Amino acid sequence: MAATLRKEGHEVIDVGTDTTAPVDYPDFAEAVASAVRDGRAERGVLICGSGVGASVAANKLPGIRAAICHDTYSAHQGVEHDDMNVLVLGGRIVGPALAHDLVRAYVAARYTGEARHARRLAKITALETRYR
């Protein structure tokens, strides 16, 4: 995935694992989400078995809007409407070709900032603040 993004002209910060041995996904979810939150990365991509645990962990960091996407519509619409900043893929669910399509759709998408989306995003931010 990183190689494909680099070939397409994107700068990639790889905070992932290089092993096929099981790892603790919260550690990598935090690393990716922190890079986005700190401004070192515009967006993040997480890949784990189902995607569920990594999504739950990443969303614990304030300002992170991570979502599991298994279709290209959700991958771009999540950015356009919800300002999603971390795409989560289930490596046991999504094959390599679809994963590449999902990442391309996600990276190409831009938040629209339409009034209804901005209003909803403000409510999400308020929820985060209220329960911090």
C-alpha cells in the first residue's frame, strides 16, 4: 500500500509493523492517529484483521474520525461528509486490489464543508469535548 501511494506522488510515514507475527493493534492505531492529530500526516490508513479493534482504538484520540470502509463509496463519502481522517481496512475482509481502490478513493476525496456537514461535525466535536 505504501509503495503504491509513493508511486502516485504521496508522502508516506510508515508507523506500521514489519512482521507477520501478531501485534497489539492499539499500539499501531495510536501511532497512526497521533501522526494525524499532531499534524505530521494529513490522513492515516490502518489495516488490521477485521478493522474493528483498530477503528475503536483510533477513535479514542480526540480529533480522530476513523471508520472501517469496505466499499469505495464509504471511503470517499466518509471524507466528503464526515471529514474522516483515518481509513481502517480489515485485512482479512478486503483483498489487495479492493484495498488499493479504497485507499485511492479516500486519498482523492476532500471534505465539502457544506453547512449540513459542518453542523454535524461541530456536534461531534462538542460530544468529544463534553466527554473528555
